[in-house]
Amino acid sequence: MADEEAKKVVLDKSDFLNWYNDVVDVSFLCDKRYPIKGMNVWTPYGWKIMQLMDASIRRECDATGHQEVCFPLLIPKTEFQKEADHIKGFDSEVFWVTKGGNNELDIPLLLRPTSETAMYPIFSLWVRSHNDLPLKTYQIVNVFRYETKMTRAFIRVREIHFFEAHTCHKDAEDAEMQIREDCAIMDRVARDLCLPYILTRRPDWDKFAGAVYTIGVDTLLPSRRTLQLGSIHQYHENFARPYDIKYEGSDKQHHYAHQTTYGMSERMVGAVIGVHGDNKGLILPPAIAPFQFVIIPIPAKGKLEQVMDGARALEKELIALGHRVHLDARDVRPGSKHYDWEIKGVPVRIELGPRDLENGTLVFARRDLSTKRTVKRADLKEEALKELKDIEGELLSRAKAIIDDGIRRASTVEEAKEHLSKGWDGIIQTGWCTDMDCAAEMEKALDKAFLGYPLKDVASGELLFSDGQCMICGKPTKDVVYLGRSY
Ligand code: ZN
């Protein structure tokens, strides 16, 4: 989109989905003009954000003993068909390759929608003995899903930038420990994004195809709808059996491996846009901002060279301090520069004019609060760090407030409707007796879907139990569930 065109758009976050599309357009995070539905082009700015998120994930995976791998994109139909539930789950979303040049292929190939069926035939060769376990791998690749619903940049696309960790363990207990570790990784990655989140064990009808159970990681948008940041799956032996992933134990017997997976995707970009952005555009958390600081020289007649020299020196110094910095040396008015970087969500814009040079000062303009303050040039190191830290704190507390206000308890349908009647449309926490008819009635009465069973906390992985009653039939139950709406 041309700059002039972008400036005509009025952003209004109260109309969330239109606002979201407009923000993606005006900040030019991707180019939607590629001629395939749901396949967008990553622009340099959008891709840099994704790369910084990937770096955060890589850092956490490497630190926990995962090894990065890269499997082929194509999967033979014969391998894909080995796990029955998995096929059912993905069949309608698969892109097929049936020809090589002019020849029909003997075995049709599919573009990975996820990589279990690509990796596990090979894992069965890699895993021989208990000494090979745990096998902890991950890859960051594109996956393909034939999405038939309306597509939306980063949130629902057909070519998805995807992170997937796949692990093999000696037993169920070790696999459970992996799930805890995955939750801890999620916690650290989400901190870089300044995104608090909700962990729920998905109801059985909503678990990943082939999984024993699935933990969903959702953040809450200001519209009070959830957006999934990631998901963690416990497979036990469900895939190890059809793919024959066995090892010889210290008891000289052969055992099936227990497996887990963990997935995250470019949806995290969507979540960052949706949670933090405002009517002026994007607001990027410092850890994933392509530029944490943009320097805007404020020239005065006859002092242009002097100001530019000062700006270049400042740029050098900030880079040496380990920050990502851009000096906007374009020949346009400082006001336009401010506006352009505001839309792109740069955490701090630094103004530097002749008077600042004389006084040894700088002006920091914060994107999140739209405030300005003057700092001493001599304190640059401390002030720059403080500013980024303060911004992280502010973004996180704003996002936490959305979640705190986004979940309300209700024992009965009437109580829930009381909440909903006041223009609040968030997550309802209630009790469920596990009867499927009650579940259906609950979803219908509230016009919401089961999000799942909330986890007590990240560290224990235990579910949150509490004495209560089923919202529909009134039977006493300890099962707590969340119902909400998601994108
Ligand atoms: Zn019931």
C-alpha cells in the first residue's frame, strides 16, 4: 500500500476485525496481493518480527536440550494414512501433489499440514535403545492447510509459518515431564511478546487429531475473544504403535516410545497486533521489535550536518549497546517520520535537534503511552534500558488487565446471562458434570464454545478443581470449565 493511501485509513479498534485488517495493511507487515488465497508475502518488516519470535523460541528450545531438524515438505500418502484419527483430522485440509512433470505419481504426495507423518517413520529408525531417549527435536518450517473459511493475515492462512517440537520418551512419566517443560518454554516466549495467556486442557472432542490430550494456550484480545498462541499434545503410544517407534529397554525388552508435540505459529504475530495495537497502529514489545529505537533528527537552518553527525553518533552508540536502531535520514518532515514509525509500532522514537546537541540531551517519545521526556545524553545506556523495560511492564500489565476482566464465574445460566447482559462478552467459568447433552445445552444457552478445563498453574500442570455444580443439570461436580469465543 502506498504511503498516501495508508494515511487515509481511520483506525477504530472497537470494530476489531476491520481494525485488525487495516493495521496489518497500514503497517505493511505482509503483502496480501499474492494471487493465492491465504498465502501472503512476508514484507521485510513483518518477517523481521517473525524472525525475532523464532529466535526467542530457538533460544528456549536449545536451552532445554532440543535439537533443530529439518524434514522434507512432501509426505507420501502411504505414511500419512498410518494413524487413523490423524487422517480424519487433517484429510479435508490437505494439499495434494499428484503429478511430477507430465507423469502421474505412483504414490500421491501431500504438503505437510504438520509433520508427525513425515518424522515418525524416520524416528522409528533413529530410536533403537533407551540410550537414544529422550529424543527432543524441533523444526521451524512452513506448513500448508487448505483453509475454506475466510482467511485473515497471520490468524487464518493456508501457508503457515510454523514451529513444531516432537519428542520421544521412555515412558508416560517422562512424557508428562516434557509437557511441563513445554509449558515453561511457552511462558518464557510469551514474556518476550508481553502476552499473558490461559492454559486449558481441551475437551476430548477438540483435542489434536491422534492425541491423548491437548493443552491449548490462548491469549485474550480486547474484544474478549481468545486467540490460540500454541498447543501442546500428549500422544502416549498413539503414534509410536502405527509408526513402530520402539526401543530396547535396560530390561532387554522392546517398548513403544511415548511421544509429545508442541506447536506455535505466526498466529503469535496476530496476537501481538491484536492485544497491543491501538488506533494509531501497531505497538511492538521491545523484544520482537525490528527497531527498538528510531532516531529522528530535527534539523534547523544551517545546522543540518551538525545534527546528522550527532544522530549518526547516537545510532552507533545504541547499536554498540546491543539495541536494534534505525536512523531515519529521509528528506521528509520530522512530523511525517513520527507518524510513519508510530504506525509501525516502534517502542521509542528519539528526537535530536540542535538544542539537544548543545544541552547534551535527547527526547524519548514512547509509543505505548504517547509521552515524551527529556533524558541526559550521558545517561543513554541506563535510560535506554529503563525505557524498554518500562514499556514491557506497561504492555504486560495492560494485557493482564484484559485477561483479569475477561473471565467471570457463573453457577447457573441465569448468572452467566446477567454478566453477558451488560455488554461484557468474555469467558464464563462454570461447572460441568461431563454429560455431553449438558455441554451442548451450555454452549447453546451462552452462545459460546468450550475452551477447556483450566490448568491450576504452569508448573504443576494440574487441572483447576473446585466444588461446584453443573451449570445445566445442577449435579455437584469438581470439574471447572471455561466457555468463550475464539477467532
Ligand atoms: Zn450436567
